[in-house]
Amino acid sequence: MNVIYEPKGRALEYSELACNLYRGCTHSCRYCYAPAAMRTTGEKWHGNAEPRKDILRLIEKDAQKLEGDPRSILFCFLCDPYQPIERDERLTQQSLGIMAKYHLNNQLLTKGCADLILEDLELMKKAKTQLGITLCFTDDNLRQQWEPQASTVSDRFNILKTAHEAGIFTWVSLEPVIDPDQALSVIKKAYKYVDFWKVGKLNHMKEYEGRVDWKKFLFDAKSLLNKLEARYYIKKDLLAFHENSKAANRN
Ligand code: SF4
């Protein structure tokens, strides 16, 4: 395949196939792993985003080959599919059209521009897209510190509610958890509109990771999700804090 690929490592826990539409991501999240994965600097990766060369033609080529494959394709791991450049390029919108045309399972992962996401809801329904929103805070001041150019928390709650009410499968990437109380309050606030939760810890930021009692957070998060009868997946590096890790997920 050309641009649809099989992720490795932690990313594989999210999706069996993925595709990155843009090179670069202007959301500038402090915890972003993309510059390291792409062997570049945060300054370069977050300073500018551009469409990957010939991306739509290559997606269509891959989609033809994948027709009938049940694996879900995730847009995107190394950039946000609804960052501001999408307003001009509409690569995400056109990619969803290709997913619908070839009947391929697909999912989005975004913390991007609310107006663009809401505009595409009808297309998501047609393409049977599972809409994933990254959401780790209820306090927008904290969100601003960690995800300075991404959408506000209120926009993200609103997207989840609107999409859920429109009949779209919604999921939340509760990752990276930075402040356990904030993460738990996200679950309490959004659970009615969320069909599935994926929960993961902060990594590669030792200073902040060390401040969290991960065992306690895991216990609290699982207790709350179980009480709410929510469906969820705990990522392996957080699950490692569980005494009987095999019994921890509820799919
Ligand atoms: S949205 Fe994702 S890819 Fe973009 S800066 Fe944030 S973490 Fe990095």
C-alpha cells in the first residue's frame, strides 16, 4: 500500500490501519509525539502543515486494494484531520468520501476546528465513521496550556453531543491523562454522549508522569466507567498498574 499503513507499538492499540493526510500539525500540543516519530523538531512540525503529496490519489489507490477488508482506517496519528488547513484543502472531507465509496471502516481522531467537524457529520454518517475526540480536560485554562491551538473543551463536548444525537458512533481518546481529577471529570460530564472510551497515561514527560499515582487513577477510572456501564479500553502501559491486568477491559 502507499499511504494507508499498519501502525506499530502503542498506535496499534488504537487502530489496525491508519493514514496521515497532512505533513505537520499546527495544534502544537506540548505532549506531541509526532516530531520525535518523524525525526524532526517541534518547531518545524508545529510551525506549518501542508497536504502530503498526491495524497488523495494514493488513498483511492489503496482503498481499491482494501475493498472488503474489515480493518478500520484511522485518520490521523501524526496530524489532526481538522486542523485549520483543512478549511482550505478539505482532504479529510474528500477522504471520507473515498471511505464511503469503497465501504471501508474508518475512524477519525481529532481535537480540531468544531465548525469543520460539524459540517462533515452527514458525510460521516454516510461513511459510517466512528468519530473520536481527544479530551483530557474540563478546565479550558489547562487545555490552553497543553493544547494551545486546538479547539476549546466546550467545543469538544458540544461536538460529542451533537454527533451522538445525529446517530454517529462517538469515542473519546482520554489520553494522555495529565491531571487525574480532570480526566475523571471528563468522563462524568460526557459519558451520556460517548459510545467508547480509550484511556492512556502520559508518557515521555517524566516530570509530570511522576506526579500522578497511576495505580489510584486506574482504580478510580475503572470504578467510574464500570459504574456508568461504559465500554472502554485501557491502554497497556496504564493497565500495567493493575494487579490483575487481564480482567481490566470492558469492550
Ligand atoms: S493534534 Fe496530535 S499531531 Fe497535532 S500537535 Fe496535537 S498531539 Fe501532535
